Amino acid sequence: MVPTRAVARILGKGGASINEIKNTTDAQIDVDRPSDDSAATTHVSVRGTKEAIVAAKAAIMAIADSVGEEITVSMNIESRFHRSLIGAGGQGLRDLVAKCGGPADTKLQAGLIHL
């Protein structure tokens, strides 16, 4: 069981994170869809060898634990400032996340900021 709010990060953009875990551990991983949107936890099934299961579970729980430490803050920023905030190719946002103590890896930064 993992927190439902961590599922998006576990799956990754286009399934990149979950596929990377599957490829590196040789485990089969299934993430159940919660029966309702207010579910606090989501069931994740991992199948494979004992070593594969342990490695996949550790990777999944590491992502889930990192999401648990995050907070959400909503701010209204006028659209005229969006371009300078985002920067060329999104570099401004990446720099902002890094300055605030967030992950430097762009895969981990995915989904942290929504405009």
C-alpha cells in the first residue's frame, strides 16, 4: 500500500519511473486504480523473484516516502510573469526547484510545479 498522492510520481511521466523500476529489477508491478478519488492509499502488487520483489519494493517506497515529505502551496501569479518565471526551455523552473532544496534530477522534478 502506498499513499494515493504518490502514485503519479511512482508511475512517472508516460510510465517512465515504473518502467525503469521494472527494467532494473525484473519484477512485474501492477498499480490498482483506487475505487474512489478520496482513497488515502493505493494497492501496488509486485511479482518476481525474492530479490526482484525486495528491490522493486525499496524503489517504490523510496519514491512514496519522498512524496510524503512534500507540501503543496498554491500561488496566483499573473500570466505576464509566466515567461520569465519558466525561463528558456523551463530552466528557470528547474533552477527554482533546485534553489528551494528540491531534486536536481529533471525526472524527479516532473509534476512538482503546475501552472
